[in-house]
Amino acid sequence: MIHTLDITISALYITAIFVIGLWAGLKHKKQSKGGANEAGAYFLAGKTLRWPTIGLALFATNISCVHLVSLAQSGFDTGLLNGNFEWMAAFILILLALFFAPFYIRSGVSTLPDFLEKRYDRASRDWLAVISVVSAVIVHISFSLLAGGIVLQTLFGVDMYTSIIAISIITAIYTIVGGLTAVVVTESIQTIVLLFGALIISVAAYNKMGGWQPMVHVLQATDQLEKLSMMRPHGDSSGMPWYAVFLGYPILGIWYWCADQTIVQRVLGAKDENHARMGPLFCGFIKILPVFIFVLPGLFAYTLSQSGGLDISALQTVSEGKTVVNSKGIYTLMITQLLPKGLVGILVAALLSGLMSQISGALNSISTLVSYDLYRRRKPGASDRQLIRVGKISAGVALIVSLATLPLLNSYESIFNGLNDIIAHIAPPITCVFLLGIFWKKASAESSKFTLWIGSAVGFIVFTVNKLYPETLVGQIPFMMMAFYLFCFCVLIQVIFSFIFPVRHTSESLELYWKSPLESLQTPGWKGLGNYKTLSLLLAVIMCFLFWFFR
């Protein structure tokens, strides 16, 4: 349980975000009311977003309670290993800035399924719309609610479902009322609070341990020095050797960062192509931080527990004569044991920031997908107000469904691995049709449709076999490598069907693929250090150095 001062700080923060979100959304709504594109103003902020807002909003939508809680858990369990997911994302954000964002802006699409229809056909659009809604509900909302519920229950002693329902309702109100403007304004604030809170716990853990070298000494004494390595050898017990990172993560990452509506919607709302490029690059630089302020504190928690600096008895249970640590609660334990009162409230505010930003971003993308890709498809003459009303209703329904899935997802031992396990079986066909769609002229509409259908079906079957029969050959394949194998299978399908059903380009689709990879770099961009080519190269060099240093 935490002090009254901390509860007060947390309550004031929630109230402030609620008021700011409503104010920003209602102000933008008033300015756009009765305009020619009222729906566009609601769902895409009238395409007025600038690069700092886009970058901060991308990071906030990505970093939720799941990351704060589960990355600390992974740092405690496996060390820096899962930091690969954070640093590899920087390379994928470079791809988004260089190759994907320009097409999205030039085509003027409101959703990514809309882009697939322009490049392929309506069947591809419909399938991606449905998959995107389902993935937003499970990946972006349900897992965040689960992580947030665990923290709030531990800190406040309130029933998990009661606390997350309350937070969800507050977030849903300003998101549904204010649209994307409310989302990105609050996300920008929440990103700063989240980073500040994570920095506090990192410094506290570092100081309690006495610095880097004492941590290394504890790891040496416990024969756990491999926890400092991000590049693991073949056969590593984690199931994530170095080649699985480089082969498997891009499949997950391209879907998540370049082809998932919840994430890319911030880019779709960009003021122009330069802002659409710079936003992801800005986010890429921020993605350097999570290893140091999310993963590393968990590793410090492990060494502190080994040296007596952190009491983890509350997380320990005895099973079959062995002591087992339920490390899901390690972040909460660090907050309560390492921080003085007042700072605990700030950390709770940071956790709530991650939870609320993730929910708000996902709800906004769901409402956009349902309104534009499902409802307007069946009612082409629907007015802007009808689209907005349908979007608001769909957001409310999605929230209810997300809450209903929590008991099932809570069965995963590791929240972060559970999240990526699901993504690994969803992403391959979508990554395939987007990559081949923008880089290969001969990728046909029929091939896209069959790849999405067959690839998704095979992914579901493999996931089911993996869970029901874990002792089989399929069940023994780590999820990162499974993602790569499924992707290769999908590429084979799309190439074969593209030759069976040759492409028939429309005047529109002819403009939606790169004639050569270098074509994307022909746009000059801004001058000086703000040039997207310069920053892309700088980010890539920094990330290569970091991977080499922590190899």
C-alpha cells in the first residue's frame, strides 16, 4: 500500500490529463465543426501534426504499462536480452521514414487498409481492417490493461478489474469525445511524464546497487554474467539467439511500426511528407532510452535481490519443493522499496501515462478503422457525423471486449513474451504484402488476397498447435524464428500467386511502389541537420555501435 500523498499525486495527474484531453479535443472539434472534412479532423487531427508531436505520440503509443512492467520483468529474468526489441525498432523506424511514410502521405489515405485497396484490391483492405481491429483490441489494449491492473492492485490493494475499468472509462471519455487531437496532445504530455518516472526508478536502483561495477560483481558471483549480453549464442536457453533477433524481429517490427493502424495513424495525420518522415526518426532516437530506463532497472533489481538490497519474498512461492519468483510484480516492488513518498506518486503517474496513452491510441485507431473501412464501405453516402458516431460506438465496444479477454492473457508467465508470441503469428502475412507491395511491381491483387487469407490461417493453426501440443516439433520452435519461417512461407505464396494471376495495375497503383529503392531518397527534404537522410544515417550508426558494445 502507498502513502496518501502519493495517492493524491496520482489522482491529480489523472484529473489533469482528463481535463487537458477534453479541452484539446473539444477545442479542435469546435474549430472544425461544420467544415468540409469534419471526420478527417476527428480521426486524423485534420492532417496538421508536426514531427515532435508525431514522434512523442509514436513513442507513447508504443510504450505502455506493458513495457514498464514487462521489460523490468525481463531484465530481472534474462538481463538485457529483450532490449533487442527496443533497439531493433530504431532500424524499422528508419524504414518507415524512408520507404513507407512517403506513400502513405502521397496517396492521401486515412487508414492502412485504405492503402492496401489502392495498391491491391478491396478484399485485401477488408481482411486487414478486421485483423487490425482484432490486434488493436488484444495487443494494444488487453495486454496494457493486464499490466496496469497488476500494478494498481499491488499498489492500492484495489481489485484489478475495478481499477482498470475506472482508468479505462476515464481514458475512453476524452478519447471518444476529442478524437486524434486529444490523443496526441495527451500522449505528448504522458511521454514526458513516463520518461521522467522511468528515469527516477533507474537512478534509484543504480544508487541502491552502488553503481555499475558492483552489479557486475554480483553477476560474476552468481555465474549470471550473460545477462549483460544482448547477442546470445545458438542454443541459448532464452530461445532468442542473435540470428533469431536479426531474422525474426524485422517481421514483427515492420508489421508493428509500418503496417499497424494504431501506430501509423500518427504518421497519417502529419502536416506534410517531411513531418511524416521526421516524426518516426525522432521516435527512433527516443527508442535508445528504454534499454537503460526500462530493462536495466530490472537487472539491477535482480542483483539487489541477490545481495540483500531488495526483499522479493512477497513474490516468492514454493512449488514442488522449489522456490519460484513471480517476477511480474518486480516493478511494483521496486517502486515501493526504493522510492520515498511523493516520488512513488510520480512513478504511479508514469505507469498510468503508459496505460492511458496505449488505450487512447488504440481506441482512436479502432474507431477510424471501423468507420472508414467497414461502415463507410457498406454505406458510401454516410455523413461525417454518422462516421464519427459509429467510431465512438465501436471504441466503446472494443474496450468491453478487451476487458473480457484479460483472464485468458493472464495465463502467460511473461507478459512481454506473451505479447510478442501473439504478434509473431499475426505479423508475417501482413508484413509480406506490404513489403512486396511497395518494392515489387509484379505483386498482384489476387496474390495479396490469398497471402493474407492463407498466411493468417496457417499462423492461427501453428499458434494453436504450439499451445495445445508444446512437445511437438512446431511447439519447440521459438516464436521469433517461427515468425521468420511463416514470413518465408507467405513470400513464397505471394510470388507463386503473382505469376499465376499476373498484376493488372490501375493508374493509382502504378504510383504506389518504388521503381527502385533509391527512388525514395530523391526527395530533398529539409536542409541542414534536420534532413531526413542525415538523421537516418546518424541513427543507424548510433544503433550499430550500441549493438556492438552490448554484444
